[in-house]
Amino acid sequence: MQRRTFVSGSLAAGFGSLLLPEKTAANAEDATPLNLGIIGVGLQGRVLINGLLALGGVRIRAVCDMWPYRSTGAVDYLKVFDQEAAGFAEYQEMLEKTPDLQAVVVATPDFVHSEQTVACLNAGLHVYCEAPMAPTLDAAQAMADAASKTGKLLQVGYQRRSSPRYQHVEKNLIQDAHLIQDITAASTQWNQSDLWELGWPRRQAMAEADLQRYGYANMHEFRNWRWFRRHSAGPFAAAAVHQIDVLNRMLGASPRTVLAGGTTGFFPDRECHDHVTAIFEYPLDDRTLQATCQVLTTTSGTAGNHELLVGTAGSIRISENPRWAAVFREPSAEPWDEWVRNEYLVKPAAKVEPPPETGESLDRVGQAVAVETGQVQQYQLPALTHQSPFQYHLANFLEAVRGHGSLNCPPEIAIPAETAVLRAIEAMQAKKLVSIFE
Amino acid sequence: MATTFTIRVAHPDAREVRCAVEAAFAELDWLETQLSRFVEGSDVWRINRLRQGETAVVSLPTFRCLDQALQVQRQTAGAFDITYASTPGSNPARRLGLTPTGCKVQKLAEGVQIDLGGIGKGFALDCMASVLHEWDMTSARLSASTSTHLALDAPPNQRGWPVGFGPEPQRVALRREALAASGVGVKGQHIVDPRSRQPAHHLRAWARAPRGALADALSTAFLVMTHSERERYCRHWHVEGAIQDAPTRNHHPG
């Protein structure tokens, strides 16, 4: 079996922080350590644990996972970092036996996010919960209500909210520079090959009676929970909530209606859609805008995951992966030299081009002049990101818990994207246009 | 790592193999996010952006890879050096400080840059092999491109996994050991002796060692070490090496 791994690169040199103040690990280390618990220490849990350790300023006092293989491994891993964490299978026991916790990170399958988050909030803890919030709107709303009722912080794991690259696009390129002028269309794509099932080392299998206690029929269903509608709204929801939230913030609006189509046929053993294309309609001040959203689970090709904003003066393609991020200037747009000088953009080194075709245009006094045929010019975004995407979002959460600043993604920010995406699934099932906020 | 990784497993259950191999590749994906100097926010990315005196906490795999790299650097008296691209002037042996508790990496000099390109592939194979062991896949060969191979137990009724070694090439049966090759014959001159900043002495070098990371690093070191340095190293550390010089094809078993 073969696989090619790709190294993504950023050619841009380091730039200043522009309008974006950055927190450093040193800030966190100077602060009193926060006592944290982690619920769910699978693949994403590992990413978050390493992000927290790299940030510093935390004591991970407890880890909880229903799979002993995972919880034991996490406890052992943390010992290397001088973190004496207790391992638990049940989050209720973790809450009861670790009374000094101040916050909890939830990185479990989607269908238990709401129950666990609400319980932790009600126990007086702040919560960072992975996205999507929940497979149903009622469950997501229950999380928001619990945060509101308890006054505790709930950070939803839309990590792009804390990404310097995304913040740069939103605050500097769109709001400050109006770089691409009127945004008239948008699209998102998330191509991530998910061809094979996740297995498990046979000697680490859990007993079926134990699995059923947690809501799974067997190990296959537990390991591949995202394929099953009772555990998740599927890969489409997992990807699209992030991307619709990006569009919501860049457009300053939420979509009003959605039309969607999807298939479940490619993977006959999976309940959730494997391919989805949705069209969201955004009401803007003076017009409506259609945004397409495509999620494919059979390929990782053709520019991976990104969001594209199309304006009258250019287009901005944003991605967590810098290799897919780029900015394109329309030939008719005013020059962007000012934004290059201000380090809002990076102009690639000039390439030797073939001789241009010529055409006729009018100069300022109406005389016909010969000019080069215009070409779309491509620019890069400056390299602003120095940590993993999750580190920025975790750092924002920890700072807010310490009383410094506010959350970048409280539930009231996430709920519109969660609603839009779950309505898209309804639209697919009903095969009709669905109103998002009824 | 911009390289094709291949895993061959001798096991009767194809579905089980598929899941185990997917888990090993997932580990590779994870390592890539930590070890690549090109991935924004990776451990290596963060280390390269530290200032002198600053410390980064890295993941355990990254720490182990750095630790092994610095061990080989010491053992080869600097012929292998992951900090070769640093600003000249600082002592290569005093560029990074590692603290095992907490997996802390301190930058000891300004302008230090690390590049795990000479050891990362072999280290990744070691980590992927650990995953296969967890899955009780004990008979396997893991390869990074055609240059680095790590063998676990031999296939049934075989002495080992056949791999070419040395300039002739000699066919060896690899079992519970690794073999790596480095050279400037295919990619051109891209390796310099970190000690002298001169181009590699040899056209190709091979190393056969107990672990992938060690074989990978040694194949790079052997490319710039003199014959006597390599022979001394191989005798002392009980590994095997071979060299091909340009333009004549001389084989010097280590």
C-alpha cells in the first residue's frame, strides 16, 4: 500500500502582526496554571492535548475516555510532561473525583457533545467543545442555553475564528481595505478522502456490553461513528459548519435559504452523505448572494479545503493550508501596490511572461490607446500563522477563562452556522428549498 | 516529507491489514504535522522561529526524533547535523538544549535552524512500525521512497525482506533492522559536509542499522565522512556501511 505525503509550504517571509495582536507561550507560562480535564482523547484529543502542552500554563488533571486503550495511553503520555492526570471512563466520575477542575475540553463524538458540555457547565466549569456542536439543533441550543444560564464560558471549536490568517482576511482585507470591493459570490469546498474504515487492535477491543452502554452496537460502529446518523450529522456537517461560519463572518450575514443535494451511494455501508453540494442564499444589504458548499469524501484532490470569496475587484481564496490560499486581482481593478507596501498582501516575484497580446482601450481623455490584454494577477497572503490552528483557538479560550478578553467563538456565534448546515441536510432529504430561520 | 511511503505486510487477514496500515499512515500524517519545517505551526516550524534562549514544548515524537538526531551528531562528530542550515558562527554542539521532562527544546544560539530531512523518514518508519506492532502485524517491510527500508520479522519461510545494498548491488535479507541510502547521483549535489561546508565526498552511501532513524541519519553522514571515519564508526557502533565514489565505482565495505 502506498501513500504520498505532501509538504505544504509558505514561501512568504515573516511579517509583522498588522492589526492582529498575538499571544505568546510566555504569557501563558507566567500565569497561574489552569486545572483542565479532557473528555475524549482520540485523534482530535491528541491534537488538542499537544496544543495545550505547547501553550503552557495548564495542568491537565484528568482525562476521560470510554476506551481504556486511549485513556491509559493519554495518562502515560502526559506523565512525560510532568502532568499527573487521573484517567476515567465516565465523565460523571471525572467531575465528581476531580473537584479542582476549572475547565474541560470536549473532543468526543458529536452525539455526546451536548450531554457532556451541559453537565460540565452545570458543574461550574468552562468548556471548550469540538465542532460541530451537535447533530441536532435542539442539542446545540441546549449547550448555548446552559452556557447562558450558568454564566460559564463555552468556546465552540471553530478554530478559524482565532486564526491570524482568517482574521487578517476579515479585518484587514475585507473590512479595512475593501480589497475585492463588492462580494458577489462565494463557494466552499472540502475534499477529504475518507475511503477506509477505522479499525482497532484486536486485543484492545471493548466488550459489546460495554459498548452498548455508551450507545454503540459494536467496535466497528464505535470507531467509525461519523458514518452513523444517530452519532453524527456526518462528514458534510463536520466540514461545512466551519466553512459556513467563515462565510457568515466575511459576509457579515447568515444564509436565509438552502437547497442541497447529496448521495449516500458511494459507500453503501455508511448512513451519512458521502457527497454533498448545497447552495445557500445570503441576504445582503443591496442584493442576495449565492454561496455553493461542496463536501466530498472520496478525494483529497483539487485544492483540498478552502473558502472562496468573489468580488468585483478580485477574489480571495482562504484555507488553513497556506498552499491553497491566494488572492486574485481583476484586470480592471485599481492597482494593489499600496496593500503590498502595507504588507496586507505579498506579490510573488515577477516571472518572465511571453509577449502580451495587445488591444485597444480608451485613455482618460477618450483617446484610443494600445494596451496589454489584462490578466488576473495572483498575490499571496502574508505568513502570519506561527502555531497550529488549534493552538490559537485554545489560547483564546484559556485567556478568556483567565479573565482576559472574550471568546472568539461563543455558542451564539456558532449557532447560525450549525443551523444552516443542519437545514441543508433537511433540504437534501426533502429535496426542496428550505428556509433556515423559520 | 514529500515521499511515497510503502508498507508490505505478511498476514492472512487482508481487511485487518488494511486497517492496521491505515492506522500507520494516520501516524505518518500526524508526524508530518509535527516534523515538517514547511507546515505552519509544526514543532519544527516553531523551533525555527524561537529566539536565542527561548524554549518550546514539543510533542513526544518530535522530542525523540531530535534526541536521536543529536545522538548521531555526537557519535559522528558532527558529520550528521540537523542544524547545518544555521547561521555560521555558533558551535554546532551547542545550538539546541533538550530537557526530557516536559519535552522542552531550547534554542541556545541565534540563527539556529533545524531540518529533519536527513532523519525524518527513517524516524517515521520506526513510529509506523510501532503502530503495526500494536496491531500484532509482526511481519512487515516499511519503505520511504526507495531510499529507506525498515523490516520487522521475515515473511513466512523467508530469511528476510529482500533489499539491495551497496553499489553492486548486493541483495540482503532484511529482518528486524533498517537500511538506508543517500546520494547525490539522482538529485544532484544537495548534501554538504556540515563540518567543512564542502560538497559530499561520495556519490552514494548506504547504512544498515537496527532502527530506521539511525540508518537514515547514518546514510547521510557516511556520504560526507572519510573512509577511515566511516570504518571506525562502523566498528565501534556495530553497524554496516558502504560507499560508492564517483566517477569510478569503488565499493568500500564499512
